[in-house]
Amino acid sequence: MTFFTSEYECKLDAKGRIVLPARIKAQLPEPEGGVQELVIRRGFEQCLIIYPMVEFKKVFSKISGLSEFNKEYRDLQRSFLSGVTTIELDSNGRFVIPKNMLAYAQVEKDAMLVGTGSKVEVWNPTVYEKHLIQDPSELSKLAEKYLNE
């Protein structure tokens, strides 16, 4: 089972590659066929989401299982799945993020990788800061609301 946590400051190299931090790489399931495939998609916020293939298959199953006869479902499927691509880690743990995805997330040279359980988010560090809960009492209220059940 994958379990990603923490924040990692990363830099894109001249070819647009990021090195996956060792702690994240260590949590990846064993690759099938020797190639570590990951899935990357545009996030609901202005970030990118990276899934191990096994985790993405769970999400894909839910999305693809929606009825094609319902317009809202079709719209969701189209918008969600059109922003998905498969990436491979090279032998050094690097991967290339497509240019259109980097533009969507406004990631240029610096990136913040954030472990969020079964997936990893890729953010422009400045945009990421704007999405964090800054007020500890607000975080406490949300924790009480959703975790105190």
C-alpha cells in the first residue's frame, strides 16, 4: 500500500525533468515488467496529481464506470480523462512532465511535491502556499468536523 506524506522542494532540469524524492520513490509499489509507470493528471486546483498505476486504476474504475448516457457523467469523464498521461521513471528516478501540464500548474523551474496519502501533488511553490490553511484554528475546526466522527 502506498502512503505518501510530506513536502519536497524540487527543481526541474533543463529538459523539464524532476527527480522523484527518495522517500516518495521508496513508497512506490514494485514495478511490473521492470518499468515504473506513473499516471499524472491535471488537478482540481492548479496543480498536477501523480498516482502509482495501481492507485490510478482505482480512480479510473470509478470514472469509467459512470453511464455514458448521462451528460454530466460524460462531461466529467471527458474533462477528467483528457488531462491524464502515463509517465515512466528513468533509472535515476527522473520523469518528464509534459509542457502543457507544466503550464497548467504554472510550474517553471521550482516545484513543490506534496504527499497526500495515495497520491502526490505537484505545485508551483507560490500557488501552493495560497492553498494551505494558514490559521491553526481553522485547521482545528476542519479536523473536528471531518475526523471526529
